[in-house]
Amino acid sequence: MNFLANRIAIAIKNANSEATHSIEVMQYSLNIILNTCFIILATAVNGIVTGHFSESLIFLVSFSFLRLSSGGFHLKTATACNIVTIFLSTASPFLSFFFEQNFWFLSTICFLIIVVFAPNPDKNARIPIKIYPTLKLLSIVLVGSNFLIHSSVIGLAFLVQSLTVIKWKRRRIT
């Protein structure tokens, strides 16, 4: 993806060097866009192949919306993120039966995790602290809405995402 993003950025810069950002800035942005498109496309194709297209995309959309509002830790590389996200989105319809059997318990755990730990934005995100309460409220509303929707696929997406907002590193008390 990085190579493709670089080539596109160079082509854009060559087409209009005055009105564009640096190649590095465009490459970074294009990387995000291309990786997102790749995840959506691969999840859709895998969903079609496995016969669970809608469930796979529901998982991906639910996971993504909660991720936007709650934050969470990142994997070390974009490739790792792509593989894990595609795997989870594709596997979710096959794992959702476990969530369905334990819906109320797991939904409550997920809700409590979000209440306690969200938001946990990436350290590189430039999100003003003053909107953290809004992000927390949005995260709580999203997770809470599944008590009404009662979807095991959405619940599984929310549970997986909620686990990423937990601050696992211990703080030193001095």
C-alpha cells in the first residue's frame, strides 16, 4: 500500500505542484484511505465467499463507529491491522453464536468497559481534551443501543473494540 500511495502522491504532485501538499503528507493520507478501502473490499469479498456478507459488513461498520468515538490501542503495522480487522470481520458471523448465548452478560461487560475506559485516543491524535466527555457519551450511547437492537454481531464488534480501550500498562506509583 505504501508503494501505491507514494506513486499516487507523486502523480498528484506532478499534476499540480503549486496547489498540493508535500508528497509525504499526501502519501500518509493516501495510505490511510487505501488501507481502509482494502479492509472494506477484502471483508466484502470474504463475506460473499463465506455467505455472510451482511454480517461481516455490520461487524466492520459497528467496530469502526465505536473505534472512532472510543479510540483504543493500535497494532504496530498497517499490515497487521489489515489482517486482524479482515479476519475479525469475516470470522464474526461464525463466533456470534457464543455472544448470543451470553448476550446480556457480555453486553454489560462491554458497557462497563466503555464507561470506565473510553475514550482512549491514540497518543498521536490531536483531539482536544474538552471533547472527551462527548466522545465518552457517544461511545456509551453506541454500546447501550445494542441492548435495544439485540444483535450478537454488533455486540461482538463492540466487545472486541471495547477491549482495545483498556489501558493495560500499569502506572508506577511514586
